[in-house]
Amino acid sequence: VLQYKHRIIAELCSVLGQMCNHEETREKLCDLRQSQVVACLLHVFETAEGVRREPPWSEARPSLGDDQWGPLPAAAAKVTSKVLFALKQLAANAPSAKELIGRRAIRHIVSDLRCKPNLEHLDWALNAVTLLVLLSVSRRNVDLILDANWPETLTVLSGAEGCGETMRHRIAQIEERVADFAPS
């Protein structure tokens, strides 16, 4: 039953993300005062089986300490990949959504990118980095990225095999924004 729930949620997230290509629809879905779409997606991101980062801990994904987690199970990577895509689409032109998503997701995304086996889930890795690019337009979110140990994550990403040109370009965009907000 769980595998079917993962599939349904993944497909629903894909459809939500595609619906956000229409600006009026995106605005309605992303209105934090009237819509719970962003909050629901963040809940799925934080609690999906295999990704749970808060008690009760997921047996499928042990804590390695210091906010570092073991590899994402394949099913969890697929679901969270689609959630990350939908969150990116929803937050595209919504500063308040970027701030909310940043507060709740950046630490986990940066930590998960630091786990080299997670980078084998190419769709997940690209959606994670793409969302970070979008979120890194604000100083507050860049501070969260840095606080999540971005330099170590960057080292892991730089040494990863299989990262295509698109991924490298997006990582460079994050680095540029980090440098732009760095204290002089």
C-alpha cells in the first residue's frame, strides 16, 4: 500500500508543479493566507516514510549525528524529488513562500546533498539544487544555506561523478549568490 501512496503523491506533486506554469493558478495555490498547499508539501517533505528527520526516527534512514543522515531510500528520493519540484514551482514569484520553504527545508536539503549516495538519485539531486538556486535570492536563505555547512556540501558536490553541466551551472549560481551576500 505504501508504494502506491508514494506513486500517487509523486504524480500529484508533478501535476501541481506543472499547473504552476500558469501564473494565476500558481498565485492561488501559493497564497499562504488561503491555501495550505505549501504547508502540505513541506509536511510530506519532512515526514515521508524513509526521510523522517524528527522522532519517531525512520528505521530505513538512520541518523549519523550532527544533522547528517544516511542515504535516502529510492522510493523516498522519488517522492521528495517531486515535492522539491512542486515547491520550486510554487515559490517562483512568491517571496513569502521562499522564506517559509527556506526556513523548513534548506537545512535538510543541504545535509542530504552532503550524503554522496543521494547524488545517485539524479532527478532528486537536480531538483534539490534547483530549489536552492531559487531560494538563494534572499540573504536570510543564503545565511541558512551557509549555516547548514554549505562549504562541506559544495566539496561533496564538486567531487561527485555524474553531475551534468546543468547541475554544475546551478551549483555555480548558488556559489555566486553566497559570494554576493558574504560580508565584505
